[in-house]
Amino acid sequence: MGREVTAVFDIGKTNKKFFLFDRDFHEVHREYTHLETVPDTEGYPSEDLQGLTLWMREVIDRALGQEKWDVKALNFSSYGASLVHLDANGKPLTPLYNYTKPYETALEDAFYKQYGPQQEFERHTGTSRSGMLNSGLQLYWLKHRRPEVFQKIKVSLHLPQYLSYLVTGKPVSDFTSLGCHTALWDYRHNRYHPWVAAEGIDRVLAPIVPTETAYPVTFRGKALRVGVGIHDSSAALLPYLRSIENPFALLSTGTWSVALNPFADGHLSAEDRRHDCINYMRTNGQPVKAARLFLGNEFKLQLEALMTRYGAGAHAYREVSFDARLLERIRTEDRRLFHWESLDEACPPTSRWEWPDYTGAYHQLLYELCRLQASRLQAILLDTPIDRLYVDGGFAGNPVFLAILSRMVSPMQLRTTDSSLGSALGAAVVMSDKPLQKGFLKTHYALQEHP
């Protein structure tokens, strides 16, 4: 008999990952793929749902066929704000619409006019006005702009639960997906917001089950416990909550950077909304105060501009070491030179490339991005006594980013964890009742302290 393992698919917008973890949550296998987008019905780039499904089936079949592994459980983590709409035969009716797809302003105005005022609605649902990024508004859009499609929907599943459905055949919802800026959930009363029933949206929403739910399934002749899936940011947070006693904040970085404070009361005030705070949700349904920044996406776009400007390679930034004296010069001058491509932030009136070399421009870029990130952190930490910040995800491996951010959030201690495991390991942890030991992060996440 092979080594007992839990399998996890961790599906990001950029990379699709597969992991195997042993009973002590040590990683024993990983593999990645990248899928090109496909056009949706209007030609906008969307997830290749068919390609993703085929890759997942190939990977799990291969894992189950390996004698060295005995796969006992399977779970899924993925990005949110994405719904798969199934017909009466359980087949997808539409593309997996991209949450960056533009939303019709007039339709969004009509929604808030009917169910607002907007500020009050946002506070109650823990959301900001973000179009398709509020996945409930995707259903509203389908009902009012594609009624012939909406009428054919048997059930709409959040992406993590759809991935689970492919194996279990059970259509369900979970708290972590419902609570991630969907505009569906009313945090005041811990239930769906009244607009959901008023629009008849409730008829296509699956029953809510605990995130820890697992179903016994025989798959490819193998008996498995299959989880219902979990939203990636909530998954990333879970191992910290189960292994740390004192209050902390988590900065989960990637295409989106999400600052999370699970120790705030979770009920957003008018001031919270002025700072663009929203809510995520823990597996037990408790709210988490959060602030998003399209950090990884903007970083990628600006690196491309630096490549063109300085004739640098695509990975030149990886060779840049942190220069404290250079940072001090930048902090003293305190200028903003970058025009943001994907951030809704104020920019200088003109683009001024005043650095003679790539290293200086790169430090300037990260200084400006870290200022934005620090402001998001400050917003979620108001009135919460937290002295420790954990950073995971892609930017946890960026020494210049960490050095600058650490100075900006001081005296709060900054610690990093392994950049590749967060969401996947959380999805494995939720499948187990085994308590996590105090040194769990150091053992499994390569925990490091940063001065």
C-alpha cells in the first residue's frame, strides 16, 4: 500500500496547480500548468473551462494510478467571483465569465437605484461597486440582459464548488465562496440579502453546506472523501487561524493582493467603506475585514514598461538586490512617477522617467506600490491591536518588496511563508480534524522573520 495522501487542485487565474500532502501535511508532489484564455460570447477572454476539466481529469487519473501513493481525500481551492451556470443536464450553459469583463453602467445604476442606497448596500453586503467582480451581479446581468439563458439555468455554482461537483455530482454552496464580495450575502443577518429573493435569483443557488463537508465517492474505482471546495483567500487564511494563538493580519499576494484581518468585528462602517474595505468569510461563516489591491497585475504591466524603457530582460527584476541608501533617497524625495494601468488610484499628471537605470526605477516602482499596500493594511487594522503581519503568495519571494513594506509597517513584525502552498495547504487542512501544532508554519511554510 502506498503513502496515504490528500490531493488538492489549486486553481488560480494564471497557474493551475495540483498537490499531494501526506497525513502530516508535508508536500510530496506538485505539478503546474498554464492554460490560454478563450473568448466568451462577446469575445472577451475567459477561462478555458473545458481545457481545465480535461487537465484535472488527466492529473487525478495519473495520481490514482501511482502505487506509491494512496489517495484518500480530494479537495479544491480556486479564485472567487466566478460562477458556472448549469442546465438541467448538469452541463455548463455559458462560458466562465471573467470577473474583469466590463459591466454595463446603466444596468449597475439600475441595480443600486432599486436596492440601495449604494453605500448602505455595500456596508451590509461587505462589497464595493465592482461590476462582474460581484458575482451576484453576474446573475443579475444574465437575468436582465440574457433572459433566455437565465431561464435555462438549473443551478449556478461558485467555481470551487463546481470543481467539486465534477467529481461528486452534488451541487452545493459554501460560506467562503458566498462571502467573497458576491453582493449576495447580508452580513447583518447572516443570510442572503433580500434582493436575491426579490429577483428570483435564489432559485438557482445551491444549498449551503459547511466548508468542512466531504462526500464519500467512488472515483475511477477508488474510494475517496471529496471536499466541497474553498475560496482561495479563505483557504490561505485557515492554517494561520488554526496554528496561531495571538491576533495577526495576513497579506495574501498574487494577481490580487488581499489584506485580511480576521479579528475585526466584521461589520463595515461608513469609514471602512471610505477606505474601500470589504468582507471575506471564514469557514464558520464569520466575516473577515479585507482590502484588495490589483498588485500582481499592475506589477506585471509595469515590469513590461521597464523592459521596454531600459532594454531589460523579462526576469531582470529578480537580479535586483535591495539598496537601503537608494530607498532613503526615494523616501526623502517622496515623488510619484508611475501611471497605473489597472489600479483605480491617483497618478501624477505626466509620466516622468527620471531614473537613469533599471535598478533605480525598479526601487521607485516598488516604493509606490508598497505605499498603496501599506494604506490598505492600515485600513483593515483600524482599532485592532495587531503587531504581526504574515505575507504569503508571489510577493513573499520578492526581497525588495519585503524590505520596503517592512519599513512602512514598522513596528509591526513582518514574516513570510512559502509562496506556493498557502491556498492548497489550506484546502488540505480543511479536510482533516487533526489539530495543527504551534510550530506548524515554521515546519510547513518555511516561516521567515524580516527586520
